[in-house]
Amino acid sequence: MMGKVGKTKNAKRNRRSFRFAFFVLWMMALLTQPLFAQTTAVSSASYTFGQNLQFSLKANRTDVETAVLFFTAPEFPNALQVDLPVMAGQPVNLTYPVDLSQIRLAPFTTVTYWWELLTTAGDLVAVPQQTLTYADDRFEWRERPGQPVTVFWTGDDPGLGQLAQDIAAESLPRLQTILPVTPQPFALYLYPSSADLRSALRLTGRDWVGAHADPALGVMLVTAVNPRTAAADLRQSIPHELTHFLLYQTMGTQYEALPLWLNEGLATLLETNLNPGYDLALETAVADQTLIPLAQLCLSFPAVDERAILAYAQSASLLRYIQAQYGNRAIGDMAAAYADGAGCAAGVARGLSQTLPELEAAWRQSLQPQNPLRIMWQENGVWLLLLLGGFGLSLLLMLPIRKG
Ligand SMILES: [Zn+2]
């Protein structure tokens, strides 16, 4: 009985404290609400691809002194801020244009923007955040949804989307023997020409070769120019860009610190159709002794086309050498070391138990053309011996006949 009374008292107390908490919350809501409730703000953004981006704000308040615009995108180091004065006693009606030749946006990125209004009374009114997808809308994209890749393409060929998906599907198991991760969904855009792709990238992409991956955005841009060569071209570009994706998923935040010779070398090595120009570039550089020092390929590739081709060729050749000498696992071990934050040389030391100069010297040695006579001896030595023996025997047999 006593217990029951005690319980009822407790319940009453609980109910009272609940009501008090509710009252406090209600009062707080009442105090903060007017700032938002009295302000009807319409914030919007629009763009002309590659040219300009425009932010607009309309608000019914007449006590705003300054409107502050913030906008950012995943590829920006931080949000940009612009202070815009507002005419005294007038409702807010602002537009702010951004010149996209000055501030560069990645194609298909997401722009996040918001405003803060500073009133004459010193209050700060926040206008909620909004996003804008910066799609390349200069083309009418056909779309074929799928997992993990949704393909977008232009033109009349209805089968191109399926072809690209098939190539991605056939490349994946091969890539996953080295990078055992399941790819997250991504969008693949097939541009109708290299010029169109370059204009989309405005040459800001690292891959000058006619394809580009932005793993952080989940977007891959390649070209499929000619219907007859589309399959061969895509077997080169899709596995290459897909490798960058899988590396990004493996590396996380350390992706940018991955040595370029490893990132591009692996991507190039895993292309199904290798660029024949790479072999020629490499042979010429070996003969002319103009190979690029490996340490230079840790953080940047040359900008000049010819040297850039050599950088890709060297990197792919080095990765092929590492794969042959140390196996796929060593490549994974190096990637893991770089994901841990190891520097260019430290990652090689951890993955291959070799210094960077030792690795470079061994790889260069493997490139040296062998003496043609030695190669002939190695390949045909037994036959040459037999031939020589037979020749000597014939001579011996002929000698007594002459005497006679
Ligand atoms: Zn690449």
C-alpha cells in the first residue's frame, strides 16, 4: 500500500517535471521563432555550363543591412564567402554572378550554398542550405541505370550504354584480384568527342589522355567517339578509370597522397587494350637515356604531352615489373602503407623491403636490351653446338681424302 502511494507521488513528480521541460522548450521555440517565421526567403541558383553561376535571394524583410552568401563544392578547400550590402528600407532582392572561368567547378559536382542576413538591429538570420547539381547540360544524355554503374551517353546508338556496362563488368574481377573492394555506385559519362570532354574539364583534369575520374564525386568521364572503335577505346578507358575508383575506395582520405607512379601505373597496367605508343616511348627513352627519375613521378607528372606519355609508360612498366617480381599482394601492401600515411619512399620500403633507388635500379636493369648474340646463344645453344660438332666431324673426314 505504502509502496503504491510512493509510486503515485513519483509519477506526479515526473509528470510535473515533464510539463516544465515542455514549457521551457516551448518558450525557447517562441523566442527563436520570430527570426525565421517573419522572414520569407527564396534562395535559388542557376548556371550556364562552363560560363557562369548565379545565386539569387529574395526576402521580405526591410531591416537587412548585409546579406552574406556562402558557397562550396567538394573540390574546394573551403567555402567561399561574399558580403553584399542591401539598400536601406528595401526588401532583399539580390543576385550574385560567379565567373566560371575564374572559379572552376568540376563537371557534375554538387554546389552547396546558403545565406546569412545581418539586420540593422544586429540579429543574424540564417537562410537554409540548398544544393545545385552542376551537370553538363550541353548534351541530351541517354541513360542506362545499373549497378554499380549508370551510363550516360549521347547519339543514336541504343547499345552503347549496355556495351559500357559489359566492359565495366568484365574488367572488375581482374581489378579486384589486386584491389579487393566492391565499387560504390558511380556515373559514367561517354562524351561524343575529345574536344567536348576537354571543354567540360577545361583542362583541369589530371588525366589529359581523354578520360577523367573524380572518385570523390562518383563520376567518370570518358569518350566514345567512333562507333567502330568504341569497344576498343572503352576497354582502355573504363578499366583505367575504374582502377582510380577502387584505389580511392581503398585509400580514403590519403588518396591524394598516393604516389602518381603507383596510381597511374596501376590504372594503365590494368587497361585491357594497352596504348601501343607507350612501348615506343619507353624504348626510345631507354635508348636515349632520357628516362624520368622515379622520385619525380611521386607527386606530379610532366605537363608536356611527350614527357607525359613517357611518365605513363614508365609507371605502367614499373608496376608490371613489381607484379612479376613481388606479386599482386605486394602492390596491395604498398597501397596499405600509403593509406597509413607513408611517404613515397617509405611505402616502397614497407611493401617491397627495398629502397626507392634500389627498386628503380633493378627495374632499369630489367629494361636494358640484352646482347643479341647472347640471346641467340641462350635460345639456340644446343643446336649451335650440334651444328658446330657436325661441321668439325665433316672436316676431319675430309682431311685424309685430300692427303690421298
Ligand atoms: Zn589515370
